[in-house]
Amino acid sequence: DGVGLAGERMSAWVAEQVVLELRRHPLRTAKPGAALKECFLETDAVLRQHLELCKPAVSSGTTLCAVVLNGYSLWVANCGDSGAVLGTAVAPPSASASRPGSPLQGGGVSSEAGSPVRSAGSRSSSAAFDPLVDGLMEGGGQSDEVAQGAAGQDVSNYNVKATKLTKEHTPTDLGERARCIKLGAFVSQPTEPGLTDARVWANPEMTEIGLLVSRSLGHHGAKRVGVCAEPEVKEVRLSTDDRFLIVATDGLWTFIEPQEAAEVVWREMRHVDTSSASFGGGDQGGATLAAERLIQLARERWYLEENDLRDDISCVVVGLPVSATEEQFQTASARAAGAAARKKMQQSSNAAADGPSS
């Protein structure tokens, strides 16, 4: 989520750069959490030296929430006030105590207004998480069949529970506030009780910087007063009850609580047969539609509360393919690499065909 006059450029560049850093990091599979943390910091360091972006990055920057999924483990790294929520299927009181079985697969991305995580403007697309890096792989196919568990049970009547995986890094948080003040920052109080609009300032008159976040990539002019690019990283061990992940900017979470967001997604994704779906199969489970529903709901809430004022709203919804084996993960990764190589060869062939004849 870009912040500042050049925030849109910051978010677009950082989203690509952190994936590049992670793809070549030697610990990306052995220690994904440590790799994520180092990639955030390295991306910020590269940004500081960037020929075109180093000057705008003095006063502009971006928040970042990144996820790596490998087998039954998921690592979430967050820097700023974007956030991730895990949706878990819960059997109703009258249902069997057995688990619903294979989770949903595939994912969707939707963005509205301003600087989304991966590109500017509004978009919605079908996608799936790379098993090693949260890069996007092409895929397709949907099903309107009733969701079935491993034993064939109907899970369409299951409920959903939301678990928040991240915390916001803002000066309203007492720990973040104390850390920044210790490093020389001046922090203003929220404008009204209950609001989270405390700001980090560089001078006692509170006229310089004025950031609503205490951690971000970029904003290098604020690094001297405690604003840092170091993410908090959490590892989550998944079960087959865990069905989807929501990653979104604060524009979504401002007026939508995690539980409500999970219920919106579950209404779109619960009636899907995943028993025969292959890993990396695209928009299995209507994740794109679920992301679009969340975006629309957030827009309506912003209009009701703030009229024409609206923050950037970006949202990613991904079904969790935790039933895939390690071999399937490796196969999917190789398939994605092969597709990229074929695309590059095709582009080279087209370029040759378009060249001058002798």
C-alpha cells in the first residue's frame, strides 16, 4: 500500500523486487521466515540506491505483507498496516466432528483505487501461489459443485472462523510508539478517542514527516526517527480445516472486521468441489469473485462513513492447497518455470519473425 506522493510507484516496484530477492535467496526453502525478513531489508536497501526512485523514497514508501506457502507451513511477513487473515472451516454443532478434508485451491486478486500490492488501478484475476515464492502462476477452471471432504462429506453447511495473522505497525500501538520515541521520534496522540491516527513526526513542532505507520519500505527520511523496514514474521502450521487466506491493505480492514471478511469469502468459496482439482489450478473456488465482493463492501463502507474520501483498497484471496504433496509442489514449480521459458521462446520467435528480411 503506497504512502506519499510517489507511493504508487513505490508499491509497484517493491512488490516485484521482494519476489526477485526471495527467488534467489539461499534460505528460501530451508528457512523461509529468515529469508523473508532479509528480503524485506535488502529490498529497502536496494531502493535507497535506486537511480530513479531513491529521491522519491525519501518521503514516500509502501507497506508490505508477503506470504510464502511450503507444504503444510505458511510464513507471513508484515511491515506496516496491511494484514493477513486465515479462514478455517468449522463444523456446525449438529455436524460430525470429522474434518472437511482437502482445502480449496487457487486464488484471486482484486484491487481498487490507488496503489495495490502488485499493480496500479483496479484489477481482478485468477491466480495461484507458487509453492516457494508468492509469485503468480497462470491457471483456470471453476466448479459450482458442492464442496466435498476427503471422505465425501458435504461441507457446504460448515461455518468459518477468522484468525488474524498480522498486527498493524502504527504509532497508536504502544510498543511501536515507544520504539520510535526511543529513537528520536515525536508521536502525536490520536485526534479522537478510539481512532488510530497517531503519527510519527521528526520534529517537536510536528511539521516534518507525519507518518501513520511506524514501519515501511522507503520513507528513508523517517528512518532516523525509528521508522524501519523490518517485518514481523510468523509461521503458521496449517491443517486441512484451513481453507483460504485473505491479504489486504488497511483500506479494506478499516471498516471490515476479519470475521466478517472471512464470512464474505466463505459464502463464495464453500460450494466448490475440490476433490479432483489439481494443485495450481487457477481460480478454484471463486477466489476472484470473493476478493471483488470484499472490495465492493469496503467501498460501500467508506462511502457511508467518509462520503467521497477513500483509502487505497487492495485484496488477495487464495485457497490453501495444503493437501498437495511435496512432489506436487515441486511439479507445479517446474511447470510454472517451463511455461515462463516457453513464453520467452515464443516472444523471441515473434521478434525474429518481425525482423527485416535479407
